[in-house]
Amino acid sequence: MLERIKHFLLYRTSSESNYQAVRMQIMEENRIFAIRWSAVQMLYWGYCLFMTTREPDFLMCRNIYIMALALCAAALFLAVFAVPKASWLIIPTCLAVDIALLGAGIGIARFLAPKTIIIFASVLIVPAFFISNTLSTILLFILNAAVFAAIGKNSMEAGAYRWTLTNLIIFSSVGIAFGYFINKARYERYVYSEFAVQLAESNAELVKLQTRYAYYDQMTGLQNRRAFKEKTDQFMECMPSGCCVVMADINGLKKMNDRFGHHAGDELITGTAQCLQQSFPDVESIYRIGGDEFCVIMTGTTDRVEECLKQLENAAGRWKGEYVSGISVSYGFAADKEFDDFDSMLKAADQRMYAFKRNFYITSGNDRRHRQ
């Protein structure tokens, strides 16, 4: 029950994080409202003060006009200069604008007919000015009722005093209910708007995550075989000029797994991926297409590819991990100037890589360079 009362009073219809996320938005909206309404009221109360010099009925309310004008001037100053520096000042700013309208309306109702309509309009309009909660509306009406009760008891005849105070209480209750539904809907619009933004951002992150799982190898961070297949299918249809393909394979992975365990073999795989990324720094199309097989698709001259492969040999030879020191990689590459289509170039690079691998085992890894 207490939680339901709290939600009713404070509109905590969503999580605390969402509430805090839109709090500054609501504050800025209320600041704009305060500037507009205080300026409009200042013009109106200034007009009323001017009329006190001409009409006796206005003269009886001069003190009320002065009070309302002073409150609106203070609210305008706070909204323009103080609230942007201290957001908590939006509360007294809004309160000043509300009291100026509500209090003056009640005061005017004391002297001008029809009294009931003026009070009714005041207590209904005030809760709709700002995006607020039920608790602040209740406190506002209690404050106004207390001020009216203290001032009116000694300055009004008993019958008029009881009539005005009774109507104030009745219409204030209506105003509180009216304000609850209006402000709750406005508050929730901000919350749901923020939630929609958060949901869109979450969906975008989800799409990125799904893409990463679909097209990237989770062990090495390189693109996977699915991404490789889509790229090769694209190049089968239209091979770009200056295209080169490098096929690479780790030497001795099975032996390492059998001797030291799969954690050592995994280290070889991740280490090779790191060496490839270091040696082909400007190339995005680096793929892990099998357990120990990799492919690089790039544009450039054969001299540029050979330079990158030398960097790969150096990086692999220097690489050190927890279980492995140095990596041996067999590779083969082909360039588009040798072939008419991408499929032939891909197969040639693969064949050269396997020829290099056979040569590696024959020579015990002494001659690691290979190009036919």
C-alpha cells in the first residue's frame, strides 16, 4: 500500500535510472514554461496595478497585485539566470509562478464576481502549468490555503471568509485530481521517450553483437569462414584490380596439441592471428577459415605483399606466449595479374601454401620463403 501511495505521489512508474535520465529534460521544459508564464503574468499584473489608479475595484487588490508581480519577477530572474547553474532552483521558481497565479486568483475572487468561477479556474489551471508530481501540487495548495486562512480570517467578513475557504478546499481537491492525470501523462511521455531511445540504442548494440557472432571468430577476433565465403562470392563476380590473396597455415599445431594440450594449441592460433594483424596493418580482410588456416585478401603490388610476409616471418619468430615461443607459418600468395578470375587465384595461393608446407617438413623449416 505504501508503495502504491508513493507511486501515486511521485509518478515513479518506471525504474529509478529512467527517472534520473529524464529529470534534466523535465527541468529544462519547466524552466522554459517558467520564463513564458512569469513574463505573461508580469504584463497582466502590471496592467492591474495601472488600473488601480483608475478603478476602485482594482484598488482593493493592489497589495495582491504587488505580491504577484514581485513573485513573477523573482521567478523570471531565477529561470533565466540561476536555474541553468543550479537545477534544484527550478522547484522554487515554479512554486513562485504557481503561487502568483493561484494566490492572486483567490484574492481577486474575494472582490470580483463570479467568485466561484475565478477560484475554480485558478485551482484547475495551476497544476497544468508545469510538469510536476502530485505531492508538489498538494503542497502548493496546502501552502496557499494556509496563507489565505491566515490573512483572510482577519481581513474578511465571516460569511465571505467561510465561503471562499470552503470553495478553495473543494476546488483544490478537484485541481489535484486534474493535475494528477495531466502531469502523470506528461511525465510518462518523457520517460517512455527516453526508454524508446535506450531501446533503439540497445537494439543497435544487439545488431552489432549479432553481426560479430555471425561474422567474426570468437577466439581470434578475425573474420570467420562465413565472412570469407561472402567476400569470395563477391569477388567471384567482380574481382577488383590489384587484388592479392595470401593463404597461411600454422606448422605443427597437432604436435603442439598432443604434446602440451589444447591450451597451447589455442595460444598458437591466437598468436598467429596477432602476427597477421601486425604484419598486415592496413588490411581489414583477414580471415580464420579453419582450425589453423588463415587467409588475407588485399589490394597492392606483389612487392607490398612480400614485404608484409617478411614482417609476418619476423613477428612470428619473435612471438612469445605462456606455452609457446616462436610460431612457424606456411604461406602462399597469388596476384590478379597472373590469373583471369578470382577462383583460380584463390586455388593457386592455396596450392602454393601447401607446397611451402611440404617443403617446410622436408627441410625442417630451414627455408621458410616460398613463391612460385
